[in-house]
Amino acid sequence: MSPEPVIDDLYKLRHSLAHVLAQAVLKLWPNTKITIGPPIDTGCYYDFLFETPVTDEEFKKIEKEMRSIINKGQTFESEILSIKDAVKFWKEKDQQFKVELIEDLAAKGETEVTNYKNLDAEGNETFVDLCKGGHVENLKEIPADGFKIMSLAGAYWRGDETRDQLTRIYVAAFPSKNELKAYLEMLEEAKRRDHRKLGVQLDLFTFSELVGPGLPLWTPKGTLLRNLLDGFVWELREARGYDRVTIPHITKKELYETSGHWQKFADQLFHITTREGHEFAMKPMNCPHHTQIYASKPRSYKDLPQRYAETTTCYRDEQTGELHGLSRVRAFSQDDAHVFCRMEQVKEEFLKIWDIVDTFYSTVGFKDLEVRLSLHDPDNFDKYLGTPELWKKAEGSIRELATDRGIEFVEDIGEAAFYGPKVDFITKDSIGREWQVATIQLDINMPESFDLTCINEKGDKERIVMIHAAIMGSIERFFSIYLEHVAGMFPLWLAPVQVGIVPVADVHEDYAKSVEAQLKEVGIRTEYYDSSESLGKRVRDGEKSKIPYLLVLGDKEKESEGVAVRNVKTKEQVEVPLKEFIEKTVEDNKERKLDSAIG
């Protein structure tokens, strides 16, 4: 459960606009059934049940009606009704979804609900909706040129695919025309950077109908890139005392029953029934398996911390309609790690992981990570394992270490994992979108469930705690974010091909082959563009492939034993001695520099 929204001016604007949208739709299609219409980060949406399908061709008509409503300067008036009167009111309007919402509130103990009416200048009611409130004083406060209907989507009532399929209308809404324009421009840029398009263009990954939706296939170039990123994470972990482990991809049902995952996520698991009738599942996460490595033998306090790391594929049965490129898949790899330690060791281990997070993200080009403490919702404690006392202790620990770290953070109630609180790291990409990336989680419940202990100084069994640490998390999801962040222009150390060799003509191929051999000898990844095509086309092909450096080699370069270096990112071309180019490229590659120094 997410925390209650902040009712600020932007929330009120977007919430009010949702009412305007519903009012416009009912004016145009009076027999439509209305459901809910909340504000969202970029505007609002409303879900409708139409008698006949509505298409995007109707957007302009709906927008025109919305602007007419806004310009009339309607106001809001609230009316509190008893449950009985509210049910009667909405039944008379033949709005069964509103009736169901009210009956659900009554089942939770509510005795009253609020309707909000829209009134025109003469005080006549023009529209009414079931609502908690949070509106502008007058609809003229909504800029008529600050919104745009963006798209339609299907949505099941209450998220239940057995219920009515509704039409969701999304609206972008901002306080001014310029802010809306900036948002729309960002969306256009996002389309140009779409990782699904770039993945094909750069030959990084593919999908196959025969393999199945949500099951990505990585090409040699994409696999190389993945391995470079994962290798960097492992390098940082190995320096801090982690050991690699390996686990199978399936498990008996009982493992997840003990961990609590079966009860929480059984419908998201791929189930396997063996020929003997045993029930197994494809692993959706790795932590329960890792507990069994720790539990495989008695542990002394002297053996702690135990730090296990593994990059392995997990599987979740996501709905087909929710799949999206690499960002939402059914098979995803995690750079997963788990630390088994004593409570007094938590701070040091958390800070080690935090150092890894900061180093990794600054190196790949994400600056100024924001920190969010994701805590449990005490009003919905049945969502979580453990006791309120354990949660209070765990949350106090991560709050203290975040404070000691000397960073600013926000607390997000209701966003904890079901087994423990976590530190989530938020970044912005190069076009301003926010993403949650790395996470560190303190788990006080799984060690209880699996009875994980160590023998302490007194010879007694002592309960340990567990830390979950994901740097990239899902490599597929991270890669989708990162590919769009850099628009496919990877830094030199990550580029699948670092240098393109472009001889001007066939008479320059011997020298070009010699240059290629010298680059390969020192580990520089190259691609050779022979002279069978025009020079201009080969240069364009290299630029389209977003290779950091293109070496154009002609008479001058051959005579001077130099190279004409075209920096694909800056479009600058400079001439340098071959030896200098090799030395500088090797150095930049080794140091994982973000920007290519030549050109």
C-alpha cells in the first residue's frame, strides 16, 4: 500500500481535471458507466465502461468539451451521505461501479461517504462524483492549454481479469502550457531512445515468438555488454569479501512455503509437477536458496559475516499485457547478494554495499542518487512477516545508518518488502525520468523462518539477520534504463565494439589490417569496414552502430603511422600517432572513463 498522497496544488489540479474528463465523457456519451479517476505523476486517468468502443479519433472532441467545461468556471460542492443514501443515489444514476465501491467501504466499517458536485455559475449541478476531495476552488484555475489526452488502455475492474474490461483514458496535465510542451518533448525524445528500437539497431538482444513473450535472447554484443557490467559489480564485491555461490533454477514448494513467498506470490510462480507428482517452482528470487547454503553446517560467530553473491536467472509469470521490452519480462537475471551476519555487524555491511552502489552508478554515469527508506505500513500489518517489535528495531537500524551516512533521505511508508525494510536508490536519466535502481534490504524475518543462527561467544545459539543487496537488480530492467539513458552511446569501456577500422580505399587495407592487429593485441574490441562500400556509407554505418571511435586510414595516415580518429559522440576528427592512440585508449578503457578523451 502506498502512503497517502500529498494534497498540493498540482494534485488538486490533476484530481479536478479527472472530474472534468468524466464530466465531458458523460456529456458526449450519457450511458457510459464511470469508475475511478486518480491523479498520477504526469496527469490523471479515468476508467470507463462505454456502450460502444471509443478510439483515439475522439480525443479532440473530448478535449474540446473539457475546455468548454473549464472555461465555464464551475466550482465544487461536497455533500456527505449515509451509506444507505449513497447507495440509493448511485443506483438511481445506474452507476453500478460506484455502488460497489460504497458497499466495499461499508464492509470496512465506514458509515458515510462524500459526493462532490460540480456547479455552474447559477449554482446548477452539472456533474457529481464519489470522491474524498482535494480540488481547485474554480475550474478556471486549470490552464485550458496545460493538458492533453495521451492514450487509451484496457483495464479490468478492480484489476480482476474475470471482471468488466474498462477503457482507461490517460491525460497529461501540467500547471502551464510550457510545462506540458516540455513534457511532450521529453516523450518524443524517449521514443527516439526506446530501448526496444535501439536493442535491434545495435544488435544487442531479440525476442522470438517460438521462445515466447517476455523471454529475451541476448546476442554476442549484448552478452558482452552484460558481462562487462556484471563483471564490474563482481569486482567491487570481491574487494569487499564476497564469495560466489551457485544454485539451481527450480525448487520444491516447501522452500517457498517456509520463506513465506508461496503464500504471497503463488500466482506469480511458474509451477512444475514432476512425473512422481511432486510440486516444484521456477525460482522467482534467490534468497531462500542462499539460506540453505548458510544452514548447511553449524556457524560460529567467528565465521560471520558470510557474504554470498551470484548472478542468475529468475522467473515470474507476468501477464502478457504487462510485458514491455526488457523492462518487464518473465525471465530476468539478478546480480544478487546476501549477507548473513549479527545485528551489530549490520551497519558495517550496509555501508560496504552502499559504497558499491555509489561507485557503480557514478562510474556508469548516473550522478546524485536519491535515497528512500522504504518502511512498512503499520495500518496494514497483515501484509508483512514478523512482529511490530522486530520491524521497529529493523527500521530504527536503517534510519540510524542513513543518518550516520550524512545523506538526505525520505521515508516511504508501505513500500517495504514483506520480510523487511529497505534502502532504495533513485536516479534520474538524461531526459529527466526517475527510476528506482539499486536496493539494500534488512531481513529480520527469513532468519526466523529458517531458524538461522550462529554460536556466540558464550556457546549459545544466537539469531542472525540477513541483508539482501542488488546493485543493478534485474539486469534486463537496468539495461533498458541505461540503454535509453545513454541513447545507445556507451562509454568506451562498455562499448561492444570500441573502434571501427575504415580504410579509405583498397590500397590502404594492408595498413588498416596492421592497425587492427595491433589494437586486438592489447584487447581493444574492433570492427573492420572493408573498402567494398563507399567511404561515406562506411562512416555512416559506424556512426549508426554508435562505435566510440572510427579510424579513417588513408595515404597520410599510412605514411605517418598515424590514425585519423573520428569521435562518434562529438563528431570531431583529429590526427594522432597510432602509438599514442593505443596507449590512451587502453588507459581510458582500464580506468572506465565516461567520456572518450580523444576528439
